[in-house]
Amino acid sequence: MGSLLGLPIRRTRDTSLAKLTNAIETNYFLLPTAKSKPLLSPELSRSLEVEIPKTITLQSWTINCFFI
């Protein structure tokens, strides 16, 4: 992430931060969107009793992902 922002990566004995930074990748997903915000999953919406908007569109979102 730091390299994407143009920040130098500090080289130390512990390179776990550098490994973590290299393990994060940017992916793009089409997510249901309303009012320029991604919507919660239907399961979470039911649990939190959030009303699902009438007008929903699919919009591309940039997500930083880390493989577990």
C-alpha cells in the first residue's frame, strides 16, 4: 500500500509489514448500491432491521483484499 502512495518501505530485520503490504491486492466488485453507498448483505440487513431501498443499481467498487 505504501508503495502505491509513493512512500518508502523501511527495510528492517522484521519484514512482516512489507510482506503484508505485498499481500494486499486491489480488486473490483459489482455491488448493489443505493444513494452512492454499497448496501449491506440481505442477511445483515434483516438482522439489523435495515430497510432495503426501492432503487438499487450495480456499481463497481474498489476493494483492497487480503487472502486469508
